[in-house]
Amino acid sequence: MHDDMGGAEAGIEAWRVCSSGRMRGSFAALKDDDEKQTTAHAQAFISTAKAEILEGMSTLTATKVLSDRINRIEVSATMAITAEALKMKAAGIDLADFGAGEPHFNTPQHIKDAAIKAIENNFTRYTAVGGVPQVRQAIVDRHRADFGTNYSIDECVFTAGGKLALFNAIQVLVDHGDEVILPVPYWVSYKDIIEYAGGKVVYVESDEAENFRVTAKMIEDAITDRTKAIILNTPSNPSGAVMPQEDVEAIVRMAHERGIYVLADECYTYLNFSGKPVSAGSQIDCKEHVVVLGTLSKTYAMTGWRAGFALGPKQIISAMSKLQSQSTSNTASMVQQASIAALTASQECVEVMKADYITLRDRILEGFKTIPGLTCTVPEGAFYVYPNVSAFIGKGGIKSAGDLAAKLLSEAHVVVVPGEAFGTAEHIRLSYAVSADVIDKGVARIREYLGNLG
């Protein structure tokens, strides 16, 4: 064997030699030796080959530790930025933090009380994988009251957060090579979860001039014979854009007629500032091709509780429950009780929070008007602004939105998320779910930094 062979190649060559005619020839050349010598020679040859095979296998194992599927995805950009911001805060640096997408409110007291009561009553054991019947009933009742749907509890699964509902839905629907249509800009995790499942992302560019609108025609033009699903997220993270009800209905009906699934991420649906909340699940005659993905995190300020759900066809919900049974199992039992309280009690707290978000949105948009060159669409929901920073790329050594985000963090001590994480190259995302003081401080720092770029 060649001296410069790697261990893996050496092992493979040894195996090939062991099974080749050359080895048989070696044994033939030994036929005049006595039987013991022949046996000894053969055993020595095989032992050497075996050792080299094992060495090759060891090298193969050493050179590839991680699976292909985990190497297809990246760390969540928002989580990475949040981690860096936490390090800086721990070092005593004063940050204007617009990075994390979570409410600045505390969880309402009646929800916390329900969890405390559950713990005190020892409601702390395993439950059914998909959630106790009462929490699933609360979900379908809330959805029926708000959107006129007719889901049963067998068409509902309770998950450890809305992200898990999305992950499980894609895992049970998408095979290798299946295409999933994804409007741009998109939430950071969509792309990676699709690719983790082996799917192919098909991007549809939205129209920033029309507040990032996505129409049925735009989606239809992207459909191929490999299209398995379409993801709709309204109100949108990161842009805050709200899809008009007629666009949602047109896309759902078109998908249904073509046998394509709509995965409707509606985690911000109650934070719709432009009118009545909209759900893709409202088109009851199309429900066999709609999976509604929801969460209590944003609606009730429950991000750390990890309370999400999916509504959809029984076959899909059953498959999601099966997958969940082999991963997280049930969501924490006391969280389920807290969620029942959130869903069944007065929804006044939701309206109070939404009103504050509108005030904060208007405040940050007014601040942006004092920054020459910065433009921004008016978000109609969620709690994000997505300003266009293209006027500043190319100045002061800034080569991209990512560069700008890094400089704002290190030099201006402002935390934002670069647009590249959401599929665009000329934007940054800011969450205005912060105090008015943080907005004023952050806008002033951004204005000063951008003004000094020249």
C-alpha cells in the first residue's frame, strides 16, 4: 500500500486486497509450505488487513462527527445576537437593546396564579403528549370565537412553543427534494427548519414599495410539481407587514385546489393594528390543506413558558403528536393550566398590550424621521420595524447590513438584527417591545453614529 494513503484509504485498500485474486495468489504460492506455515502466513496477512481496515474506519469516524442534516443549518441569528448582548450587559455596558423579539410586559397575574395553583395542587406529572383535553379545548374554543373555525380537539396539538409546532409540522410533511415556498423577508428559522428536513426553499420576493405585500399571483408563479407547502406569516416578523384578508384567502384557496399545504404562522395574529385579526383557518372548506401554527408567547407575554399549538387535519396533527412523543413529550403540565387561564379569561390584557405597542411603534417611527437617509415602511402588526439602510452601505467601511449591525453594537451600543438573517441585504430589524426611554436613547445613538459616517 502507498505510504501517503490516509487511514480510510488504507483500510479500503486492505479490504480490496483481502478479497482480490492477488491474495489468493499469495496463498497459492505457499502451497509447498507445510500446513502450519500456510495457516500462520494467512492469519498474519488477515490480521494486518483487519488492523488497517479498523484504522480506516476510525479515521472515517474521526473526520466526520456531525451529521449532514445538522450541518445544513446555522445558529439562529437572533439568539446569537441576544447572547452577545447579554455578555456586554454582564460586563456593565449600557445597551439600547432592540434585538430580542419578545414583549416587555410581565405575564399577566391571573396566568401566573393558575400555574402556581397547579403546582400547589401537585399537577406536576406527565400528561397526554398533545396536551390535556382541557387545554386543547380552550385553544379550539378561542379560535372558534375569534375566527369562526370548527376544529375539534383531535385536530389540535399543544407544543413547547410555537417554534416546535412549526418544526414538527415541517418534519412530518416535507421529504427530501420537496419545495416550500417562502416569502421574503422571512423569520430566521424557516429556512433552516426546511433545510433540516431535506426540503428546498423557494423564495418569493415581496414588494417593499407596497409594504412588503405578497399576492396569490406572486406565490402561483413560484409553484412547481415539487411544491409541497407555502409558509405565510402575518403579521410578519421581521417587517410587521399584515397581509390583507383577500390575499390570504386567495392563496389558501389556490393552494387547496392544487393540493398544496399552507403553513400559517399566526403567532402575531392578535397584534394586528390595521383591523380585525385574520386566520388562514377561517376558510373551513379548505381546512384539509391548512395547518395553523400559534403561540401564547407574544399574545400573553409568555415567551419563557414555551406554550404553542397547531391546528390542522387529524392525520397531520396525529403525526406531529407521534413525533413529539419521541422528542419533548408533553409541554410542562403547569404551563398547560396557565394556558387554559390565558385563553379562557378576559382578553382585556391583550388589548392593553396592543395599544402600548402602537404607541411605541409611532414613537420609533417619529424618531427615524430625524435620521436623514433612513427609510422605513409603517408596520401594521407585531412589534418590529424594518428600516432600509441602503443609503449607509458603502460609507465609513460599512459593506453590508451585517457590518452596520456589528458596528452599531460595538461602537454605538445599540442592538439590532441584520437583514441578512431575514433574507434581505439592505435592512436591519429592531424590536420596539421596549420602554419609551430605550427607544429615545437608541434612536439618538443610531442618529449620531450614522451621521458620523459621512
